[in-house]
Amino acid sequence: MNLIIIGAGIMGTTLAVLAKEMVPNLEVTILERLDGPGSGNSWAFNNAGTGHEANCELNYTPVDEEVISVEKALKIHAQFNVAKQFWAYLVRKGAIEDPTSFINPTKHCTIVSESSINMLRLRFKEMSAHHFFEHMKYSEDFDEIKSWIPFTMEGRSRDEKMAATAIETGTDVNFGALTEQMAAYAVRELGVQIEFGTHVRRVHRSPAGQWLIEAQNDAGPIQHKADVLFVGAGGGAFPILKKSLMPFRSRFTGFPVGGRFLQAAITPEQAEQYRAKTYGKAEVGAPPMSVPHLDLRMIDGQHYLLFGPFASFKPVLEKGRGFFDYLTSLRLHDIPGLLNVTLDHFPLVKYLVSESFKGKKSMFAELEKFAPGLGEKFDWAPIEAGQRVQIIKDGALQMGTEIIVSTDRTYSTLLGASPGASVSPEVMLRCLERLFPSVLADESAVRKKSEMFPEDDLEVLARDPDRYREIRDSVNQTLGITTPETQKMSGDKG
């Protein structure tokens, strides 16, 4: 039996490694449009690099009439804990020699102005009561907040009322570097085949029941056959789904959203001074991916600050592809959904269009608003980020991700964007379990799964504090996500 994966980003590469680790005799081939693994949205500067575990993202804890919901935050935090288990396994096995090459401890902070202090106080009360967030700190004291996030606070007046939370063991993740190392390991040790520069044009069923993948590379048209097919090609998954003739294809339409950042290179001393990702509150009507944040990044040995994102509305499926590709991916049944979203979410569409025309001067004004004086402290330049394609499902806009598996378990695709890379091991594990349920029930596969994921049950992690802490502290130690303070607190909790 063979599995073909379209897309060598963080999702597709993770699925390939998991599949070969658990089912060694499975033939796995990855087809990638670009020239290397993790070169699309997984590439470091195409995303914010936040290890999303709901520490600082307000959109994961929505408030309705002063009642805050933390269920989504708990799920994402548990999923990220499962992800760290897999990455720690790769480090222990030697597939990744140095965890600092892709993951580094970075404070996760949230800051709000006076009008949102009560909301943040309520969020802290609800979240810190759960063992997932037991190390969260809250403060309304100017000096304490400044000690956490000096670059955000240096230019502010002491009279300005603010509130902030902080978690020391947040992370900055270079998903591009992680993908590159996983891909090298998959080829070198697991026998995975990767064909770069291969643009998949169409997939369809053969009379014999296999999937035929029609693609193009520098040598001309090529064709592959797959017993099982997974499409994890970012925005490129939508046109492939449309051409697959799967019965559920008409339920989904792509809604593209782009982004930009302001970027500045900084010294190691400046990085040590800040060492944080600071998230604020999104403007009313803005998409979740536009929450303003000031991030410390560590990419290829160089420290950077990124501020943004600045959203944009570009009718393209992926960075580097044109409008024609998006236009030809649409079908007549997609038009009602697009019109419905335009009408129901007109403030969002208006916001995206206006953001698209925002120039450097306006971007610096937003930075000044978020961190007064910081624009003059460093040499900032705008950079283009990745292109996300959100889901329109049954005419309604969704901001999450969705795994779709056909009833015969031969076709699967990943649609959507967030939280994406941060939870890729858990999401791809569930996908694999749905595609190969009988194979993964084999004793050797179960044993290998337990080795990679000591505890992958999200409910167990959420309801059993001792089990969660045991797993958390072990993987954090392996990945180097520790501070003297959290080590002491872990000992106290134990």
C-alpha cells in the first residue's frame, strides 16, 4: 500500500514521519510545488512563529456578556502539549540534534488598555485556576509589566492604565527549520521519497479505484498512483479538492487573506532584554490573524522583532501564485458562498481591503500606538508574510482548520489556517488514525505511538493535573523550555 502526500509543509511532512514511524512498510511519497520543504507558509518569515497554546491569544477565549469561554483555549493548549511530545521524541531519537534550532523559550504576554482591564482580569481568573495555566501571572503595575515587556512599555506614560498577563514558558518556533529537519530525517532514515518542483494539477479516481495524480515538473507532465491520498497544500488544497469530484467538494470555498509584518534585526543583548511575544486586542471586525503583536524571533541564529500582522485581501491561493489560479479554482456553486460572506461579513471585507492599501507610514503609526517610541529604536522594514485561505463551509466563514476524510478512507485534505503548525502533530495523528484505523490498531503501531506520544488523550491532559505536569515537565526539559522560576514552581506543584 502507498500513501502520497501533496505538500511538504509542516503538516504534510509531519504526516509522512508519523506514517512511516508507525507503519514502516507503507510507501510514502511527498509531492511539493516549491524547491524545498517548509518553503511556503511554514517558512519562518511567513508566520509569527508563536507556539500557539492559548497563553496570550484573546481570540481563543471569547467573551459574551461578561462570561468568558476557555474551552477552545484548553483544547489548543492540550494539542500543543501533544505536539511537544512528538518534537521531544525527534530530539531524543537524534532526528533533530539541537532543539534550539527550531524552538526557544519566549514569554507569552497579553496587554490591554483601560477599557479591557476587567476582561483580562476575568480571563486570568478563569485560566489560572486550571493546571494548564497555573504559571500565568497578572499585573496592573506599570513597573512589573515593564519588567516583562520593556520594549512595549518604555515609551508609555506611567499614568496610562494597563493590564497584562505573562507566562514564562511560552515558545518561539521556527516551523520552517523544523520542517526541513523532519524532511531530511524522513528521507535519510525512513525511506520517504520527496519530489520537489512538482505542481499537482489534478487528482481523480481510476477505474481500478486508485487515485491518479496528474502533475507537472521541469521535465514535463508526470503521473502518480496512490492507494491513499492526503492533500496538505495550503490554499492549493482547494482547487485540488474541486477537481477530485469528491461529493463534499461543493460545501467548501476558499477565502484568501494575506498579511505583512514590520521586521527589525536586533542584537543578542537586545533580545535578552525583551525575550517575549506580546499580544494585544484585535480591532472590531478584524480577523483573528490580525491581532497586533510584537514578537521576538530567532531565525537561523539571528534575532528579529516582528510587529503586525497587517492584513490584506489578495485573491491568490498561495504566495507566488497569481489571481488566475484562484479564479480558475472557483466553481459556480462557490459564488453564493462568496456573496453570502461578503454581505454577512462586510465590515471584515472592508477592513481587509483598507488594510491592503496601508502604506509604511500607517504601519509605523500602528507600531507607535502599540509600543510608543519603538519605531525610532530599530531599523524597521515591511515584509510580506504568508497567504492564508480561510474556509467558507456551507456558505459560512470559518477561521479554524478542518480535516476531511472520505468515507472510503482513501482521500483526505486539510483546509483552513489556524492554529495550524502549532498543533500539526496532534492533527496529523488524528488524520492518520482515520485513514488507517485497522493498521494502527496493530500492536507494533500502538507501541510506537506510545513512544512518540506518552499521553495523546486531550481529555486526560485536561482533567489530570499530575499526568499533565509529568508530561509537560519531561518534554520541556528535553526541548530546553525551562527557567529557574518554572523549575521551582514545578517542584512545588509536584
